[in-house]
Amino acid sequence: MLCAIYKSSKKEGAYLYLPKKGDFSQVPDTLMQMFGKPTMVMMVNLDGRELAQVDIDKVTQSLKDDGFFLQVPPPPKNLLDEYKQQKARRQPD
């Protein structure tokens, strides 16, 4: 399956996958407003390929069912909470 990938002008790390280049007709207006002006990144054939950030099966299924797939970055780690958890594990009982 060939798809077009666009990056967001408003949300760092957000990418929109479309089954047809330039066809945003299936993307909800509210999503497009939050996404901002899309910038074409690449065309890619998803068949037999792996993606670094997302599950390829989820992408292809969403492209078939919804007509688009939105990839968003994972939430930032809370380093203070991680430090507190590590510190609590190191303290003797």
C-alpha cells in the first residue's frame, strides 16, 4: 500500500498518513485545524516495511477504515517521578 506522509506545522512530531497524495477529504476539519498546514515529507510503500514509531498494521488498517492515520509523539517522560521511584527502590527497608 502506497501512502503519503505529511508533518504538522503546529505540533512537533505529529505526522499524517494518507492513502492518496493531497487528498485530505477524509480528515476531520477539527483535526486539520489542530494539525496546521501539512508539509509533504515522503511517499512510502508500506508493504513489507517496518515503521520506527508506530505499528504498521495499525497504520494500514486506519488508512483502510478511516482514510487517514495520525501519528503523535509519545508524551514526555516525567523525569522527577522517575527519579523519585528509583530513589524509593534504593532505600533499605
